[in-house]
Amino acid sequence: MNLLYANDTRGAYPPSWYAASTPPLAPFDALRGAVKADVCVIGAGYTGLSAALHLAQAGHRVVVLEAQRVGFGASGRNGGQLGSGQRVEQDALERMVGTTQAHALWHLAEDAKALVKSLIRDHKIECHLTPGVAHTASTAAQVADLHDYADLLADRYGYADVTSLDAEACHALCPSPDYQGGILDMGAAHLHPLAYALGLARTAVAAGVQIYENSCVHHLGHGQPATVRTDAGQITADHVILACNGYLSALAPSVSARVMPINNFIVATEPLGADTRRVLTRDVAVADSRFVVNYFRLSHDGRLLFGGGESYGYTFPRDIPATVRKPMQVVFPHLKDVKIDYAWGGTLGITMKRFPYLARVAPNVLSASGYSGHGVGTATHAGKLMADAIAGDTAGFDTMTCIPTPAFPGGGALRTPLLALAMTWYAMRDRLGL
């Protein structure tokens, strides 16, 4: 089964609130015939579009191949949170790679946030960028951990945009009986993810990038030049960038062994009207401390956008609203009967250490993927880092490769059931408040 088509209609966006609330781009043609390029980018999400844009701005001839539509994958379906730092917290990074490298990784993550904000500002991308992401916790121990982390960021990294929230302050912000405190990061932000992806595509095309949609790549030939083949065409290019994340499949087995696709789900409720204040009293996004994270925010038309639940394997559950309603009711019991207008799933890529996997697959083939739910900033930045590396500046790319990324145990046959077993254990711990 091809994951690109397991849950979605060919050439169509999923029936999400995101797709319903932003003007689409006119479809790009499929690749037909032979084309030459300096760089061929495979995948038109944040990674690929950012790489293509920065390469074109540097004077390269760039072709982007997308198997479905621009922003079709996780880039157009995610929770829209532009978080601070890496997906792995800084104290954990210090233990993994030492304080010097951890500081370098922190600064790269701050560069990622700044890059997204500057692209939106400079290219006038209308995607409802709004500051503020809260991290909430359901137990006293988790609250203490969050407060300690805010202190660590202030003391060791000079980051002053995080405020600790006690139970009263947390409930004043998010009146959920499930949360007992947290932190509020006003240096982080949230946005409309599909509108951002489409804005990047418009900007890339204006810079001279050629995008082909409905052009699934089935063969990558290494060499100088490299060859990239679809059913109806072929690209010959000096360099190739793999920007497929959870959809990479067999194009690069060494990457696929380390980046596993998993599925996550979001619903959009009916507009809540005055009841929005029973969800959030400020226009910020929220992510909680569960291992399988619940994340949510209010849309610009007053809906609750709530993400929760995961699945492993190819297919989405038959009843996505029921899947998400279960954790949503824990956080907001008063919404147990709220009408759900939109529900959708998406496939993302995770790694064993939850750190993105950037790799040089061949001398002229670069790959970035495995953002593990932290991709709005990291994926955009990874695209730029690969563009820089092709131009000869490999410093940022090399720094992001400093954490060893082990392959998932069991290979393709066993990694999914093993992960499902592990996730079941962590979900039980969440329910028990451990």
C-alpha cells in the first residue's frame, strides 16, 4: 500500500477546516518529458518549498516535484504551532551532546522561528500568525518540571519570553479542570499551516521555481548528475533534496529506517461564539504534557481546533471525530456534545530520539525529515540549511546532524507493532497521572 494514497483522494486536499478556510492555488501541471535543473526538490511541504525558495534566490534553477498537491502532507494539516527550541528540551540535549552543542542547537532553533516570521512578514503571507504558545500540565510534578524548564531557559540561555503559570494563572488563561499549571511562551507563535505553505509556494514561484504536482517519484538514481523519474517524466539535476518526511518510503532506505510515519488527528468544532472564553481567554495555542500530546487553539472564526490521538500503520481510524473527541472531553468536559464540523488526519515523521534527521544520502543528495511534531519552524529552517549546504555553507546542516539517529528496531516489519506497544504503555501512564 502506498501511504501517499492510503487515506486521501489523488490530487485533492483532505476535507479539513484549513482547506475550507484558505483560497487554493491553481493546480500545477504534472511533469511530462525530460527536464534539466540545478536542483530537484522532492516534496512540496515546508522543507521543500523553503529549500526551493532559498536556492532560487541564490540563482539556481530549481524544480519541485510533488506527488499530490502543494502542502498536501503534514505541512497543510498540522496544529500550526511555531515552537521555541528543538523538539527535544535543552537539558536533554545537554546530556546528549554537551552544553556547547546544545547551545548551538538552541540558536539554530531561534533562527528557525525568526526565519518563519521573516518569510511571512517580507512576503506578506496571510496566515494569521499570532504570538503565544502555552504548555500545560495535569499533575503537580509536571507543573514543577515546566517551571524548572522556564528557569533553565532564562538562566542558561537568556530566554526571557517564558512566564510560569500557577494553577490560578493557568485557569485564568485556559479554564480546563484538567490542567494545574504551566508556562506561557510569547516568543513562540501559531498560524494557519496550509495558508503558510501556499504562501511559500507563491513566493517560490515568483522567485523562478518550477513546481510540478501529481508527479510521484518512483526512482532516484545517484550519480553526477542524479536522475529522478516519475511515471511521465524525468529530471536530470546536479543536486537532489529529499523533503518527503513521513512519505519518503523506498527512495532512501537509510533514511526510512530512521524516520517512521505515524498518524495524528485534528477536529474543528462548530463556532463557539461567547463560549470561546470557556476554552481560552487569550488568542494563544496550547500543548499539554502528555506523552501523546493534546494541542489546541481557537481559529480566527471562533472554532476550537483540537488535536489528539495517534495511530500507527497505514490507515486512519474510520471515526476520526470519535478518536479526537475522547481526549477533548478530558480537557473540556463541557464540550462533550459540541458539534464537530471538520475532522482530518495527517501523517508525520518521527525519530527514535525525537530529533530531526538531516543526512547526506549521497554526495549530491541531501535529506531532512523526522520533525516529530515540531516541523513548522524546524522544517522551514531545514530547507534553508540544505540550500546553504548546496551553496557551500554546511555549518548549520552539520550542526543538526550532531545527534546520532538510530534506526528503529525490527525494521519495517516490527517497528510499527513495537511502537504501538510502547505508546499504549505511555498512554496508560498518562491516564494514571504518572
